[in-house]
Amino acid sequence: MLSPEAEAIRDEALAGVAAASDVAALASVDRTFLGKDGAVGQILASIKDAPPEKRKQLGQEANALKQVIGGAIEERREALRAEALVAERASDGFDPTLPGAPLQRGSLHPVTQVTRELQGIFSSMGYAILDGPEVELDDYNFEALNIPADHPAREMYDTFWCKGDANLLLRTHTSPVQIRALETLEPPFRAIAPGRCFRNETVDASHEHTFHQMEGLVVGEGITVGHLIGAMKTFLREVFRRDLEIRLRPGFFPFVEPGFELDVRCPFCAEKTPRGCSVCKRTTWIELCPCGMVHPRVLAFGGVDAEKYTGFAFGLGLSRLVMLRFGIDDIRHLMGADLRFLEQF
Ligand code: PHE
């Protein structure tokens, strides 16, 4: 039941809606009638000054107008949208059979790819996968690994120390996870611990302040160097998909005794050019992995009975392996976030 004034507003509004030929014109009709200072808004504002018996009528009218006009605007908006679509389709250049815009697909970082592959290989050999903190205690990074404060072996590790706490550092290798494993796992056990390590190196094509290692630790009764060699051969066969010759040279690390450097016959040249290639620096051998039998003192530090148990440990240079695997010649690519490099993997 609209008053003649309200009917006039309605008719004017509906005419405006019908005449609006684009979205902007429609928005202007919307403002003129439904906006705060619009015609309907004014009716609402007038209620408080109206005589009480007229207030209800005014309220109902305002609401009715809102509904009718609002509905018409919505309808017109839909119609305009549909018209625009039809026009676009009719114009030249719209071809609904063209393929859509290609989706950008990301890929895993080469280090992540190799880490996951190694985790798969070692878990299939019964190894648990462990994690350890990157900000470590001196006790774990050095002391418990049989490298006391004044030991010259500390010279090998250009350590980033944390300000304000003499016991805190960025771990220089993944070996501190050995101690954490000895403390928490009950022998016999096998475990690997991949992760980032940090050294204050002068950065060049083969040295980076941040790099990746993968620690391995096997502890049990009667574990020998034979088990170490067997484990290394098995994992290399999986990675390179064939049997590669290996050799052990003596190597010194205070936390293993005896300690070794494990070399592998260069998979890129040894079979073809016996004089070597650039990857193996013309030696046909690639230095891959320091390793050895866990020093009894380290077992004891970790709370494991060194009379009863023995074990072996290895520290795989993961960054190195990634470079070998993908033929990457500069370690700085691994940490540099250059998409031109990363998109190749
Ligand atoms: N943590 C040693 C390093 O990074 C490598 C290593 C690991 C040696 C395990 C022996 C056994 O220098």
C-alpha cells in the first residue's frame, strides 16, 4: 500500500534502472535512491520527526521501496553482465577452443630431491630418520664428539658462534645428532640424520657457508668395518644403479677410531677414460664420505655401554652428492635462489 509520493519514487527509480545501459549508470541509480542521502534514505530519516501514527506507515514504505528497487537493480546488473558476455563472444578474437592459461608448476629443490631419495634408500635398509637442531650446544657439536676445547681438530671447523652464549653455535656438521641418538635410542639401532650445516668459509665454487650433510650411525653388538663397507656399497648401488668400486683411506676424526675417507670410483669416467675427468680431477676417484668406527668415548658420552656395543658412523657430503648427481659445477647455486637454475630440476 504505497502512498502516491512513494509510488512516484518507485516509478522514477524503475525507469532509471531500465534506462541504465552500463554498470556505472546502474550504480548511480543505486546511490540516488538507496544511498544514505538518497530518496529512500530520506524517508527513513524523516521517521523520527513524523507524528507517531504515521511512523509505521513510513517504515513499511521505505522497506518496500528498498526491496523493489534493490531487486530491480540486481536483476538489471545480471542482465548487463550476460549482455557483456554475449558481446564478448560475438566479437572477433574470442575462441572458446583455445587451451587455458598454463598453470605454473613448481618443483623440488635438487637437495630436497636427493635427500628424499636417500631417505627412501636408507629406510628400506632399516634406518630411522632423525633430526637435530641447527643451533647446537658446544657440548654436542664438539665436546661429546671427543673434541675438547683445546683440541686442534677444532681448527677444521670454522665455527659461527652465537653472541652472548659461549656454549651456542651453528652446528658445523651433522655429527652432534650422533650424540642425541645415542642418548635417546636403545641399541641396536640404525639411523640417518640429514640437514644443514654451517661454516665460516671463504665462499667459492666448492665452499659455502651453508651446506648439507647426512649423518649415519649404526650401533649394535659385533658391528665391524665390514658392516660399514657393506652399507656404503649397498647405498651407492642404489644411487648410481650399478656396483661402483670403493676404497678406504685412513682419515682422522676424533670421534671415530679407526677413521676413514671413503672414495668411490668416478662414475663419470673410470670405465671409459682411465686417466680421469674434471669431476674426479683426473684421479678416477671421488672423495665421498668420511666415516669410521664410533670411538668408545663417544659411545660412553652418549650413555651407551662401550664394552658391549660397537658402531660405525659416516658423514655423507649431501651437497657434494647433489652436485655429482646433477652435474652442478658450483656449490653456490644450491643456496642462491636463482630461478633460472632452480627451474631446471
Ligand atoms: N662430521 C665429520 C665432518 O663433517 C665427518 C664424519 C662423520 C667423519 C662421521 C666420521 C664419521 O667433518
